[in-house]
Amino acid sequence: MESAHDLQTVAIEGGFVQVEECEDGAVRWLRKQTPDPATLTHQRICLDRGTNIATVYWMTPLGTVESKTFRSVSSLQDWLALQPAG
């Protein structure tokens, strides 16, 4: 079974860095090292150790927040591979 640690490893390989962790360690937040050129904001990813899921949040050029949830390492890897470099 894949764990939040596995998802974190993929996120770090995809350019994310740790921002903060909740006190009990159940949730960890990371952000993309470089901001999106169109919005000048950083994508964020929430890793939930209780459910072993990762949710990525980002700002669209229109100013709305979008998100996508991943339950497997391979789906997160595939999605990150499709994202523009930056």
C-alpha cells in the first residue's frame, strides 16, 4: 500500500518543498519552489497521512482556486509530468 510518505517523495521530485506540518504530523503542506508565471502564485500540496491522499491547489489566471486529489503515487507522477516546467 502506498503511503503519504511515498506521495511526499513524488511531490519533492516534482519541485515541491515542505512548508509546514500540523502538530500531530497528520497533515503536511508543501509548495512549489517556483511560482506560476501567469499568476505569480505557488502551487500547494496537502498530504494527509490518515487517508494517504494528496491534494494539489493552484490559482487560475482568473483568480479562482482549483484543486485535484490523488490517491496513488502513479496518478500524481503522471499529473506532475504534464505540468509546465518551472
